[in-house]
Amino acid sequence: MKRIPIEMTDEQREELRRIIASGKSENRLVTRAKIVLDAAGGMTAAESARRHGVTRPTVVKWRGRFAALGTAGLRDARRSGQPVKYGADFERSVLAALDEKPPEGYASWNGNLIARHLGVKADQVWRVMRRNGIDLQRRRSWCVSTDPEFAPKAADIVGLYLAPPRDAVVICVDEKPCIQAIERQQGWLRFPDGKTFLGFSDRYKRNGSSTLFAALDVATGQVLASNKSRKRRREFLDFMNDVVAAHRGIELHVVLDNLSTHSKKDDRWLKAHPNVHFHYTPTNASWLNQVEVFFSILQRGALTGGSFESVHKLRAAINRFIAAYNERAVPFEWKKTCVKPKHLQKMYTN
């Protein structure tokens, strides 16, 4: 076999040495670089093969590749491989299916339905979903305010939170209606594998309902509340009388939503209480009312998973929670200076 002459420039020699010295170079590439340098130094193919633990044809191959292509010839040629089955076209077909109407009888798509629709494995569909950040089970709700006076009303509410009037108290008021007094058996369950869960019976009894009126002091986080049987204008004004009595002689700015019991065109009560000023949130924008945050805390802390034998015991549980909450209450930190008519809220489904 005719010996292939190896001629290299100083630049090529230096590049080969860098490949050998680099800790990031592949072992096979380092071996090929050493084989070429051996050839440039006059070493025979057999000697180089013994030195690097490869066959003589392997040495001849990489010497020839370098002679023909330079250092680029020492890298593996691109292999054709198996044709891509789940490439860009497949991804586009999956995403396009989401814009189509789901099969008859189904409200929405899921991974298995899309896989059946396209005639592929569901695993491939889920890979596309993960790659594009799509979760078919997670939901987000939104509310859009069409109030033509959204901007000034929202600015008024946010202004009260960020720069409250001097020598005045800002209070957020609303009611949580129809709180169910649900009674069911429950308790801790220990399973054979050692895991313990809070279990409850699938059977329950409804023992009536109650409505909670609450007022949140924006500056302190303290909550004043009252349980009522109904949520009429009468109950609302009775509660507001309690709020005024608790802040006697103090100017009150009250944040309210647009429920009819709050915004009824009846100024007699306000005329009788000139130190009270009502500030209404825009329509469909009750999320601007901070007391809604407290209601969420109350729901998680005292109501969800509870068992109540009567409305009386339900109200007692609510009152105990509020008393405990007020002992450590701190104000919510409002940071949002710019609010928009469209509001998104994360909602998760199991």
C-alpha cells in the first residue's frame, strides 16, 4: 500500500495540538489528531496503530482524511440516519388539532384524543405539549370589565390603597353569602403502607347556610365581621352601622363592589353619616376589593374540610377564626399601580 504523505502548515499543527490539549475534545478526536501528528513526525502506520491501540487500517483512514480535507476531515461525517418521524410537521399538526372542534361527545381535547385523531402514540403528543408549555388540564379564568368609567374608578380605589387620606380610615367591605353548614364524618386514616390522610365520608348533611359581612381595615389588616341570615340592603346597612360605631368620629372611606344592596339609589343613610364615603369598584372588578383576599384565607383556614352540625356552630367556627386571625393580622401590601379592565386569575382543576 502506497504511503500517504502528510504535509501540514504551522496553523494546522497548532490546531491539532489545541485539540489534544483541550479537556473538552472527544477522545476519538484526540486520538485522530495524535495519529496525524505521528505521521508528520515520520512514524509508520503500524507503529502508530500499536501506540494508540487501534488497527492499521484505522490509522491509514485518518491519515488519508487529513491529507484530503485537513483538520475538518478528522471529524465524523454526518450520517443520514432514520428519517425524522415526529418533526416540525408533526408538531404543527398537533397544534392545529387544538384549534379544531373536539370529537362528538367531548367538551375539550386531551392528549389521548389528539393521539387517536392523528393516529400516533400519546407519548409523542405529550412531548409536543411540554415543549410548547401547553397544559390541557390547567385552566385560567378571566373577567373583563366593560365599565366605561373603569379608569377613574380604578384610579380612585388604587389611590386609596397607595395614598390614603390623612386622618381617615380606608375600609374594604363585602359579604360572603350562602356559606353552607355541611356536616360529614371525617378523621385521620392510616393505610397499610404507612401513609396517613385526612379522610371524610362521601355522605353529608346540609344544615342551612349563613352570610358573612366583613370589613377589612386596609392600614392594619384587622377584620370586623358579622354573621347574618340574609344579604339584603337592611342587613348591609345594619353592618355598616356596626362599622361606623367601631370608628366613631373618624372619617371612613369604604371600598365596595356594585351589588345592588351596596349601590341602591338611597342617599338617606349616607346623608345621616356625612363622615362615610363610598367608593365603588368598576363593574366586574371586585378583585380590586382587598376583603376578597381575606375571604379566600377564611375559606382555606376555617371552611374547607370543616364539619358543622348547625348554622350556629358554623358561625362560631367563623368567629373563632377571625379572632385568631386578628391577633396576627398584618395589612396586605398593594403594589399594583396600573390596573386594566381584563384581569386573569389562575384556577387549577384536578
